[in-house]
Amino acid sequence: MQNLPSDIQEFLESYPNGSDDRSLSDNLQFYSNRLRCRPDNLLVEQIHERWIGDYDKLEYKHGFIQWLFPIREYGMNYESQPLQPHELEALKSDPYAISRIIASYKLMLDFYGMRLVSLETGEVGRSLAPRNYMARYKNLVRSSHNNLRISRILKCLSEFGLERLNRGFLLHVLNEQSQSKELYSSGIRGSMDRWWANCLRNDADRAWIQATIAKVRAGNGFVFTKELYREALKRRLSNGHLGEAVSDEA
């Protein structure tokens, strides 16, 4: 991990120098749907209900992302709090809180022109309306601040035991880049290769995804197709492994 960004190294090591301040519980209260976020003054379920499809609001408001996807790092909204270990344990044991975190993920997927196809495998697809996904993909390419948001989203999902969603997201983006040349800007490739692809604490999954990204980036004619994407997720579900990296003859 010598060449990784410092925030990624700390994430992969589960924040070894972190503390647990039991006087802080805003994230727990927010995801219990009892505390309104600041500065937007909304409960988590109100954000899910009112902001779905409101792309201008999701693009230009910035304080909500730290509330929807709490991690053990400070963000740009100083009215939010870093996630505390005691909050994490309480929320992970609450199925209602986990369902709300998944709803937050679906909200942002829609904003990015995507949808969750399978909660079981984490498979992601394009939004069903072609004009919608095309416009949202263009926005994602254009608005680089979303790259930082995605890093936070993936770290949060991993913290809450939802890394299957990370696998599905990462491999969907790779499929789009490889097969359709979508989401292929240098900014997205850089964020994906250096940050997003490292937001998995499962060593084997991380190594397989990194190897597959490297194979796509090599430009030797290999295409990471939708079929290969789905097969990898099915293998992970059935035997606990994404599988060996695809050979040069594939």
C-alpha cells in the first residue's frame, strides 16, 4: 500500500489511529430517522422521498453527502460529524438503518444515470430511460466533484458490510468504459484507478478488480463485456470469489 493515497491506506487499515467519542451520535440519530441533517433540515427519509430525480439539488447542494454516507473522516460540511465506531455497530445491527443506507445509494445511482439491478449481487445497470442515462453520464464526466463523492459512498458501503455494492458499481463502470467507451474521461479513469478500485477491504476482490482494470487499460483488444461482468458477480455470489483474472486468450 506504499503508493496509495493516505486516506485510502487509513481506510484499508480500518483507521487504526481513530477514536470512539461516545458523546457524538448524530449519524446514529440521523439514520434512525430521528435527527434532521444540517444545513438542509431534513430527515433521511425525507431526502429519499423529496430529492429523487431532483438533479439540480443533488448537484449543487453539498452538505447532504456527509450525512447520507458517513465515514470515519471529516468532510467539507462541518455541521456533520465523522462516523464513530459505536454508531457503526449500532447501525449495522439495525435492518431499518441498513435499508435507508441502500436507499441513499439508489438515490445517488439515479443521479449518476444508473440503477441497482440486483441487491443480492450488487449488479448495476443504466437508467432505463436512454435520455436520462446519457444526460446523467455527461454530468458525471463534467462535474468532477462527484468523483470525491463516489469515493465517500464506496467507503461508507464498505464500512456497513455492503461491499457487494462496491463490486457491482466498479465493474459496471469498467464495463461501460471498456465496451461502450462511456465514462471514459481521464478524470474518472484517474479516480477509479487510484481511489475507487481501492475502496474494498476484501484483498482478493480488490486484487481481481485491479487486475481486470489493468487489462482493460492495457489496450490490447480485451473487452470487459456485460457478460463477463455478470459472470464475475455470479461467481462471487456462488463461491465467494470473483474468479481468476481473464486470460490473454479470452
